[in-house]
Amino acid sequence: MTKPSLEGLLSRRLEGMGTSAIRDLLSQAGKKDFISLGGGYPAPESFPLKIIDDLDKIVKDKYGPSIRQYGATEGYRAPDGTVPLLEELPNFLKRPNRNIEVSPENIAITAGSQEALTILGMMFLDKGDKVAVESPTYLGAIQAFSPFKPNYIELKTDEFGIIPENLDLVFTENPDIKFLYTVPTFQNPSGRTIPLERRRIVADTLKKHAKFAVEDDPYSELRYEGEHLSSIKSLAPDNVIHLFTFSKTLAPDFRIGGMVASKEIITDANMIKQGLTLFTSNYNQAMVTEYLKGGYIDQHIPKIIKLYRERRNIMAQAIDENFPDIFKYTLPEGGMFLWVNLKKEFIDLATMLNMKKILEEAKRSGIGFVPGAPFFARSNGNEIAMRLNYTNQGPENIVEATRVIGEILQQNLSEISISAISF
């Protein structure tokens, strides 16, 4: 018997996926003697292990052995006939960082918000369909949508995120856009947050053009300073599909997230999910239910914030001390990332630097980060930018990694002969 060949058998859908920057990031994690500022990883120290142990006891006592059975796609149904997580989530979504009024029938439970993105890609996108995205945008969303071969329309952004006038123009010139995808709070990768007044304008623009937005919100609980902002969903309830997750406020391993949308969209989402993963872990749903119901989340989030605020500040200081002056960075009021890119007056240097070369030099020195290119839906392949994660490494590693990257940047600049500029 001859071993079968894959040639001619694989779906063309794979052509839209390419090499995943996410897979490259995951491969960096946990390497011995390697400091990765690449992945969007929470700090292991932020995982509430004592609370998790307490929750485990509660779940076993309260729900019994049926928790290990197959479950309903819509959500785990307890022995008393209730759907505990669906009934608890409306209170969670009402919190001031979202301010969403919703009933259980408008919520779909997914294996993290990444599965929700894949479901929405399957639901809405055919080849050539238009999707409006921020520039830069979350690379995991690009990965989820790209197998369906959409046509990405990049939106202009500034230090406050989406520029509403540009969004209005894009909708006017592209009336067939399927939806806008946005991360409005502590955006991945840029760390930017759309201010409340601008959110209102974005919401009004969605209503004006009768368009949907997918509002991805994994970080809004992680606010270090400033006031919580209402979600865009709260400002345009009929126009926004809102995504949430507990990966950043409990632990990623639980893989619990979901979407808030109209009943029609939720029905279709559950139908698609049934064909993908059948159901989300009953046990993990119950753990998150008790995490919310017992008020543990309110006890734990301040501890995460204290840890991350310190690490953000340490990284910012290290960049100030080690990076060439031609670079600027965001200082987010929360979230998990700093975004480093060229200052406007040095943008002409973009063609003279090579981010792939800089990254390879960093990796040879035992340091990892994510270059800018994967975050641009229509990348030129060499955007002079980088996303740096400050949550997953301790202070000493943050300082050391930032120092090494700074030295590599300085060395690469020294190899460029530009008489008109001194560094």
C-alpha cells in the first residue's frame, strides 16, 4: 500500500491561514533561559490558586458527579434544572466596565472569546466579504477570520483608537461591509482606549449606517487608573456583538468566555458551536459561576491590578532608559501590553530598519517579542513596531529583556548612515 499524498486534498481555506504568529508565540513560552515578552500571557502569580481550591470543593459538593457528563451547547444544566452560568452572567455584564443590560437568552457561552471569533467568522463571512478593522488590530482575530478569505478594510487610528470620521467615510464608501471588529479598551496590541465621547460617536455611526460591530473586550476589568467606561454595546445594543472572557481574571486554562447578541445571532452561534466543540466544559462553567456568585472576582481583581501596574511601570522606565529616542510607546491605563513604534518625525527610517532581523537577533540573545507586522491586516511585512507584554515576566526579566532589545535597536541604527540625524 502506498502512503496517500495530501496534494490536491487539502482545503483552499488553509491558504488563508498561513504561519500563525500565535503559534510562534506559544512556542516561545516556557523555553529554558528564554525571556518572552511576546505572548499575551497573564502572570502565573495572578492565578488565585487558593480560591480555585475552594471553588473546586464547592462545585463537587453542589453539583455532584453529573458535572462530568456531556452538556448542552447552550450551557451546563444543573440537576435542579437551572443553567447556572447563564443566570449569573447578566450581573457580571452589568458591571461598570461594560454596563450591559441583558437576559440569558442573549448570551452564548464559548471556549474563551477566541472560539467566539471563529464562530462569527463562520456565521458572517464568505470569500471577498468586507470586514473593517483597526490598524493595528488583534492578530488572533485575523487568524480567526482569514480562513474565510475576507477583504479587510483598515481604519485610521490615533492615540485614542478609531477615528470616527474615518469610520463614517469607510461605511459610506463600502456599504457592503459585514461588520466592524474592534478592541476598544486597552486594545491588543496598542493598549489604546477609545474615550467615552468617541464611543458615543462610533455607536451613532453604527446606527446611522445600520452596521454591526464585534466588540472584543478581554481586558476592561484590568484598569489600573482612571474611570471605567461603558461598552459600545451599552450605547448601541442592537448593533453590537460583545465578547467577554475569564482568561485574564481567573485563568486561561478554564477556557470560558462568550458573546452577547440578539437572540437570532445567539441561536445561530450555538448551532455552529455544536458542530465545532459540542459544549463547553460543565465543570469549568460551574467554577466560573461560583467565582462570580461568591464575590471572589471582586476580591481577586485588585491583586491582579496591583501586580500588573507595577510591571507596566517598570517596563516603561526600562524603555525610557534603553530604547533609542526615535521610538515612542503607549502607556495604557490597563490591560497587558505596551506598543512601541517610530515617532512621526522619524518615519522615514522605516525602510532602513528590518524588524525580522531585529527579532532574530533578539531571539539569539534569548529574548522574544512580537514585531508589528502580524497585527496589520494589510501588512507591508516590515512595520517598525513591536508589542511588548509586561504581565508574564517578573521585574528583573522585564528590565533585562528591555535592555537587550534596546541594545539591538541601537546597534541596528548605528549601521545606518544618516548624516542629517544624530541619535
